[in-house]
Amino acid sequence: MPENVSIKNFEQNAVSVNEKVSFLMKPESYPHPASKVETKETHMSWIFLVNDFVYKLKKPVQYHLLDFRNVEARYKNCEEEVRVNKRLAKDIYIGFVPLIINGDGKLALEGSGEIIDWLVKMKRIAEMNFLDFAITHNKADFIILEETAKLLSDFYINAPRLQINPDEYRGKLNDEISFSHDELLKHPFQLTGTLIEQIFNTLKNFIESHSALFAGRIAKGKIIEAHGDLRPEHICLSPQPAIIDALEFNRELRIMDIAEELSFLDMECEMIGNTQVGEYFISTYKQRSGDEIPDLLLFFYKAKKAFLRAYLVARHLTEVDYKEDPKWLRKANAYLEISGKYINIIKEIN
């Protein structure tokens, strides 16, 4: 925490989220030239695109595994977001800045006054420079992908290896699969219960019958603190390779097998129409590390991650702002179907 910030700075105040957002939507609110402000909203943040910069204001929300309802928690989250993202995008994440009430009683970004919130500040990268854009526009050039694939591979190779008990690791996998299963069945999502049970049972049986495979991954030092949310829209190809938006709010969710994270990327690339790009990242890592990941394990992790994504997408159907949009049910079913495809492959080669 900065030396000039005291605990009283984090006390709740009368400034509402709407007032903060309204202020940050105005170009004149920024301490640098700003011609216009583009605004985006996610579950956890308000995002403001301001000329060459991006500012992210955390919402005062509470979800499973996170609680941002007080300013101190949001400060700590901003701090952690910058830290974990400096690992793979050190030149993009500038830091975090205070939103204050100045001596005139007005809102201001940075400067002196009572701190009422914090924002992460980043350099802005054009959407056309990201992997998802390259895939959906048929511009996934492997020459361009090479440097980013090397960056990711070297991050994995140099990451500190984590010591974890094999039984605890398998228990963690079982808990994650059970969570996806239970949440998918808890709500009337209009998803196929039979397929949910098939995926669940196959994944659980795989963990039980392949304990030596998981123990071997641990013994080889392949469990690390990874990125945590390695999707194509987070992979920047140019003007310099970088990977943004690491999962910052819970370290345990970043603890995983390198093979799981790469499998997730491969699955997400396939979901938007490309079956070669994810494999290219996997093969680059294999070549640079000498880690010969079994195909069977890759398919297990892909099925597991798609199963979780089915729930994360389906939960939109429980929220007022999203539940009327039919795309969420389509996407949830698509993730279930691709997870089902992977478990059928596991059964064929197992």
C-alpha cells in the first residue's frame, strides 16, 4: 500500500458507483489529453478506453471466491492484478491510480484528496492485434504467432515449480469437476442432464484410474502458478507479444498443470473455429521444454475446462441483464457438446 494512504482512506463514502462511472465517462476527467471515452461493462469491472490508455474500475460485487464490496478489497485486487500481469505483459500494465475527492469536494483522477476508489491503468492495444481477431478474420499467421508462443513457453519453463501432494492435487481436480456438475444441475438451464452426467462420470473415473499420470506430472514439476484464463482474446500478437488479463482474484485458481492451461487455450481456439493455433502453442512449448505431454491428458483437461466453461456461460441465464439473450444457452450447450466430444475421444484411446 502506498505510504501516503491511511486506513481511513478506505472507509465507505457517499459517492455511488453510478456517480463514479458518470465521471469517468467524461474526457475532461482524465489527467492527460482525451478526445473521447469508450465504456465497456463486465461482471466485475467498468472499463474505460481513453485514447492510448485503458482504465479499469472494479465493481463493489460479491461472487463465489471474491468479495469486492469494500474499497480496501478493491485496492488489493488492483495491486494483485498489476503484479500477476506484469509476468507476461510487463510493458502494458502501467499500475493503479486513485479516484479521489479533492479539496473542492469534486471527483478527480489522481492528485491529492480523499481516496474513494482505485483503477488499474494499462496501455491500450487495438483489438486487431489479438489472437481472437486473427482467428475469426483468418489472419492467424504462424510466423506472427511464433514470438508469442515462445513468450508463453518460456514463462512456463521458468516458472517456480510448486510442491503439492498427489492426493491433494487429485482432490482439487475432483472438487473442480464436482463444482461444475453441481452448479449445472442446480439451475433450470435447459441443458442435457444425461450429457452432464456422462461428462462428470468420465472425468471422475479418469482421475481415479490415472493417479500415476497425475503423480508423474507433479514429480516433473509441471504444476505452477499459471496465467489462469488463457483465452485467445487475452493473447496479444503485436506490436509486441504479450498476454493480458491473468486471473487475479484467487491464486488457487491459477495453480494448475501447464498441460491444463495449454489445453484450455486449444479448446477455446477450437470453439471460435480454429483447430491448428492451439496445437501450435502446445507444440512450441513441447519443443522448447522437452515436456512430452500425453494426448490422453490433453483431452482430459480440455473436457474438464469445457465442462467448467459450460457453467460459467450458463450462469448468465440467472442474471437479469443477460437471461433474455438466447446466445448464452447456445454457448453453454456448445461447451457441453465439445466436452462430450473430448470424453468420447478419451474412451476411444484410453
